[in-house]
Amino acid sequence: MRILSEFDQEDRKRKLLQAVIHEYIKTGKPVGSAHLASGYRLDLSPATLRNVMSELEEEGFLSHPHTSAGRVPTDKAYRFYVDAIMDVQHLARLEEERLDREYKARMQEIQDLMLSTSKTLSALSKYTGFVWTPGMEKARLQHVELIPLEPRRILAVLVSDTGMVKHRIVSFDSPVPPAFLGDLRTLLNEDLRGKPFSEARDTLMDHVDRITQRHMDLMEMARRLAREAFSTNEGDFYLEGAGSLFSLPDFQNQEEMRSLVHLLDEKTHLGEMLSKEMGETAPGGKSKGVMVRIGAENKSPGLRNMSVVSSSYVVNGRPVGLLGILGPKRMEYSRMVAVVDAVSRLVSQALGRMTEK
Amino acid sequence: MRILSEFDQEDRKRKLLQAVIHEYIKTGKPVGSAHLASGYRLDLSPATLRNVMSELEEEGFLSHPHTSAGRVPTDKAYRFYVDAIMDVQHLARLEEERLDREYKARMQEIQDLMLSTSKTLSALSKYTGFVWTPGMEKARLQHVELIPLEPRRILAVLVSDTGMVKHRIVSFDSPVPPAFLGDLRTLLNEDLRGKPFSEARDTLMDHVDRITQRHMDLMEMARRLAREAFSTNEGDFYLEGAGSLFSLPDFQNQEEMRSLVHLLDEKTHLGEMLSKEMGETAPGGKSKGVMVRIGAENKSPGLRNMSVVSSSYVVNGRPVGLLGILGPKRMEYSRMVAVVDAVSRLVSQALGRMTEK
DNA sequence: TTTTAGCACTCACTTTACCCGAGTGCTAAC
DNA sequence: GTTAGCACTCGGGTAAAGTGAGTGCTAAAA
């Protein structure tokens, strides 16, 4: 019988914790000492495992649903797992190639791209996939067009450098002179190109006088056009595969289900929440650009017993949106991180192709 | 003792049926004879009610969940109720005025309009509200604009007479000459104005030669532009308040819930289904433009124990989309019909203002 | 002939009791 | 330090019993 050094002790503990997490992720049932002893080659008796497990419980890594049940990993355990133990998987080559082909093939329209992406995320994860496209606030203005539909109706089209297009029809009480429109368009394109939308609107409001010196009576008109066409929109939130969560044993009881539905129902809220949460400092780890938020790490009470794996996607080196998956805490983090990472790269590439060509 | 004429008999039966439906709509629990006798001034003993009810059951208007339970209205009963008994309510004046103000005030952007509308429907009904905006297939082309963003990237903007705008960026391998673009734009606007989108695309493909006689090498380019810019998009489906259904006693058991989630998860499908169903002949009734589909009247299995109250909304006298609510069969049809009718009018008006001014 | 009272019967639902077994914590032996 | 043994816990499943709303039927009353 050999005496274990402190290092060995800790190492064993870690391996055990890993085993528990693994098993729980697989089965969803609290894992007991005997089960563990037989399933994993730990060469220890159930009794010993019980001792170590109770230590782990004291340290806050495991918890007991009730006295006579096996152990369940806590948020802290998952966090430890993600940070220190987990190996980030790679997608199977086949899978990756198929995805790559799909993205190269038929991703033309930005909305389709986002929709398919959230579907893809859902399909790969078997959980809920989401994509958050922020409003244009952060995007930079690339091009402005003002198209007279009728004398009193103007179609304003704004194109951002991220390839997003926003349009807005503005109706006036009196006809808008074409010359005025031309001037305004020139002004807009000269002055505002490259500026962030939010800034552009303000600049525009200031500069609108320059043009209205010639068309004094049109001042208000220009103001209104600026105000309405540049009004902030809130961005889109795509959510797919919400149903898949309901088949999981994790969300079986009525209450759980109810709150889940409620959560998913409020898409808009959810989008805001996620984007806010993600905007903050990412819990660290070896996860490249991918963030993992486990259970109570999510500020929103609705997400308290879920995990979110997310990553921002990038155009021209700038992060412009967020995508990821929503699933039970008990998820295969290593695979999920790989999925989110891969998809976020693909989306970034596709957007790049759409805007830079 | 007076002998009842056949008319009186039938009248009584009808009143009874109405009472049962009413009570069931209110409580959601099978209604028994005693309950009915005490709650409604029918001046009949439970025993008599039982007799009449069993007749109604034979005729297919009522059903028994099990031998010793009260009666539950069948689809047929609801249908009869909607067609023959129900008084279409009016919204309370206050409610209506508030709605009116809201719609007049801040409905500028078409997408906002639709989103708010589905939210409004959900709020008024306490069930799920939906709005279906068809693709542009049916809309007529009003204006086409081709904007060069960069030499090799063209932004095509299509405006329909219903005020919808569709845009699409098309990238080419080689620069597109501005003159060519101008020609194409002129051609498009002259030839295609007023044509339905689907037709426009075909016409365009045919006529594209006319222009490419001058720019032979650009033929393929024009083709591609036409094909991609005019590609059919599928329309949007807005769905709000899905969660509210889950609090209803009607969908409490697991299986019910699961299938409901599944249904709502497939927004796209749902949109198609509804639009298909609604396109067909509306079950008649005194319900103005509002259609009511009860339970199995819906072809889609997922809707079998729900009811759909819907109405199309109109621009320039042409129905261009569909909106309504989705709820349990046991719903206050009279109010729901009023809600859907009112909202559909408001949307039609708002769209009218957006397009005609 | 229609309505009503009376009554036996049904059947979902609830409550209670019970058992089973996986799993623990502790103690004492290895 | 590790393990075997053992009493104990407690959720979950199942069966039995009780409850009550509601029915269908029959026979009497109107």
C-alpha cells in the first residue's frame, strides 16, 4: 500500500470529478459511488469514492438532490470542467466539410444566412440555436440612396459596411423637389460615409442646415427624413429548435417547461439579454472566442438552469453579432464549443464574401 | 301541463346547447346536469336536462369524456354556435379608441406594424397572435432601382404597390458598366410596372435580350441580376404570445404541451399551413370577413384541438396577407371574432395610409 | 306524454399505505 | 489509507381504498 502524495490526491480527485461530470452529462441521472466504480477504471472501492465525493461536495463541486441519491455536478463543477479539464473537440472532418460546402453554396441573402445558421446550430447541437444581429447602431454607413417613389413619398435606402441594408419609406404632406433630393443625397454620401450610424444621424441633423439654406422651407422635411430614416432599429433575433429542449429529461416537470416557454416566448428580451451578457467580460478559458455561461452565471433568472455557449461573428475584423446555442447545463461542452466556434467562423467568412467582393 | 310544439322543443334544445357551450368555455370542465340546472335559469330539473343532453349527444353536439363525467361540446357544437347562435361582440369603445390611436400614431415601418399587430392580437385575446405576410409573388411591382455600391456590387431595390420593399445585393466577377445599369433600370421600370412579381420575373427574362443586343457580353449578367433579385422570398410569419397557451388548463398534460411546442417551433410550416388553409373556402357564417376554424376543421394534425380565428387584411381592396389568433377550441368566439375583425381593419387602414398618401 | 324524483352504478381522481432499491454515512477491520 | 459491512434514508412506483360528481334507468307525478 503506497502513500499518496498531495499531488496524487488532487489528481485523483480531479479525475473523479471529471468522471462524475462525464457520467452525469451522459445519463442525466445523479451518479452514485457503485455505478462510478464499475463504469470507470478508477480502481477504487465505492466506499473510497464516497469519501472523496463527500470532500468534493464540501468544496462545492458536487451536490446532493437528497440524502439517498447520487451526486450531481454544481455550476462550479461545470465551470471547472470547462476551464481546466475539457478538451475542445473538433468537428468530424466530414461534418465540417459539409457545412463548409453549404455555406459557400447558397448563402446569398443575409436573412437567409442568419436563419439557416440558427437552424444549423440547432441541428448540430440538438438544442436551441440562436443568432443575434444587432441593430445598425454599430455598423458604419457605406451608401445612402434616396429614391422618389411618388412626388410625396421617398424611399430611403441605407447600406452598411457589414452588408446590411435598411430601407424606409417616408411620406410627406407636400411634394419633395427632385433637386433637393439630389443635394441631400450628395451631402449624405459625402459627409456620412464610414461613420457609425448613430453618429451619422447626429452629424446629419447638424449639417442639414447647409442644404436648407437654399431650400429654407424644406428644412423640416430634411429633418424628418433624417430622423425617420436613421431611426434605430433593434436588430433581429433568430431562434430555432426551441422545441428540442422540451424532449430533454432536464426540463420535464411542468414548472420547468412553463418557465422555458415563457423565456423563449420573449424573443426580443432574450436577444437583449444575451447581447448584454455577452458584451461583458467573458469568463475565461481555453475556448478561443467562444464563451460559455453556466447556470447562475447568467444574470437573467430565466437562464439560471441553462447554459449558453456563444461566440461573436466578425466582419472586417469587427465583431458585429452574436450566435450560439442554448441548452441544459448538462451538455457536452466540448462538442458545443466546437460547433459554435466552427459555425461562427463560417458565418464570418460568408459575410466577408458578401461584403468584400 | 302543456304540450310543447316541435319548435319549442328545438328552441329549448338550442338554448341548452348554448348554455353548455357557454359554461364549458368559462370553466373548461365538463358540465353536468345539476350544475347547469342551478347556474342557468332553465327551469328544468337535472333529470330532464340529462335527457335532452343525451339527445344532443346522439346528434353529435356533445360528448362524454367518460361515462361518469359531464358533457363537453364537440367541434360540431362549436361550429353550430359560431354559425347560428353567437352574437358578434363589439370591442369596448375605449379599447377600440386606444387601438385606433396607437395604429395612427406610431406605425411607420411595415415590419414594426406586423410585429406590433401580432403582439396586439395576443394581448387582446390572451392567446397566440399571428400575422402572415406573403412573399412578393402576389404583389405588383411598382418601382425598381439598381444602385451600384461598388463597380462589381449592385444593390437592387424592388418596391411593391403594397408598400413592401425588397432588396438584394448581387455581386459580379467583373465590373458592371453604369450605362448598362441605367438601361436596365429604365427597361425594368417601363416594362414591369404594375405586373405581379412572379410574372415580372418571367417577362424580364424574356426581354432581357432587348438590352443585351447592345451589351452582348452582359447578357448573362442581366440574367443573373434578374434571377437573383426577383427570386421569390417566402414572406414573414410573426407569432407572439405562444407562451400564454401553456398556462391554459386545456394544454396541461405533457403530451399536449410537447406537440404544442413542436407546432409553434415550426413557424415556417405553420405560416404555410395557415395561409393554405385560409386560402381555401371559408366556412361560412355571420362573421364578416373573419374565418373561424374549429378543431378538426383544420387540416393540419397539429391544429386538431385548437381553433384559428383569422382574417385577411387588405390594401387597395386586394387581400394581401393574413392575421389572426390561435387558441383553444374552448375560446370566447364572439370576442375573438371582434378582436380579429377590428385589428384587421386597423392594419388595412394603416397599410393604406402607408401606400396611398 | 312529459317531467321529475330516486337510486344504483361508473369511473376519474385523490389519498394512504406499502415496498423496493439505489445510495449514503459511519464504524470497524484490513 | 482503503475497504467491507451495515443500518438508515428517501424518492418513486404500485396497489388498495375512498370520494364525489355525474350518469342512465325506472317508476311515479303532473
